[in-house]
Amino acid sequence: MSEWTKKSPLEWEDYVYKEVRVLASEKKEYRGWLLTTDPVSANIVLVNLLEDGSLSVTGIMGHSVRTVEIMGEVDHRVREKLAPLFTSGGCDAFGPEDLERRKSSLKKWLQKNHVPVTERGESSRTLCVAGVLTIDPPYCPENCSSSNEIILSRVQDLIQGHLIASQGETKNPRHAV
């Protein structure tokens, strides 16, 4: 077992968004900005910013990692580019008013379909369904979270139906419900 795999996820956090050099098995060397480490497998995701503005993403299997050396500290410009890479996204595309409108519209839709829904969390941004499912901004099917797969599937279907219905309303506003 390598030094890297013996570390805890809290220790790995010290490497996130820093420029690193990874030595792996078979004397392979990788360099880049460490985006994340999988807490179960110790796999590393490195990102390199290319000259043309695109990104190169490399995954390194945790079992092959021998050492990870910090080469450079957090660069806030780089961090701004890396932070949204693997998020569900979407929120940044909506302003606060748009998110509030989407939340309110979805909440009304769920209530209309006899689904018990409340608001909770920071600034009441999260919708909670029956205490077992949450919906985070921007309130799309993929923003649902629940350990109950049946409820998750049904609420995601309702949200998808709501999105289709609301798109129809914007295309044909005279027939809006």
C-alpha cells in the first residue's frame, strides 16, 4: 500500500486545486492541477489547462499512485476554471430571480399533483418532498436526491413533465394554464 492510499480524505483535501506531480507505478509521471480524489479508491483527477483554452483531464488509478508532490499553491484563476467542471452546473446560468421563479413554479406544480413539498436549507433554496427527497437548484430531475428509488423516479418524472409543460407555455403563451 502506497503512502498516498494510506492518507485520509481530509489529508487529500490539502492537495485539491494545487499543482502537483504524481509518480505512479512503472515510473510514470503526471503533472497538473489536482481536481479531486475519490475517497474510496484514492483515484486522482488531474486537469491541465491547454494553450488553446481547452482542458485536458487525466484519471490516475489510486492503486498505482506512489507519491504526490505539491509543485504550486492554489491559483485562484485556475480554481475558478476547475471548480464548476464536475458540478451538476446549471445554477450559474440562472440569476437569483430565475432560480426563485423556477423553485416557486416547481413547488406549485408538485402541490397541484398532491405531492407534499416544503422549503428548507440555506435561504430556503432546497425543496424537500415528504421529508425523504430533496431538490436543489436549478430544480431539474438530476438535482433530486433520495435513498428511496421509487419516490426519486416518480418525482423526477413529475419534474420532467413540469419542464415540458412550462416549455410549452413559453412557446405558446396564449394557451398557458
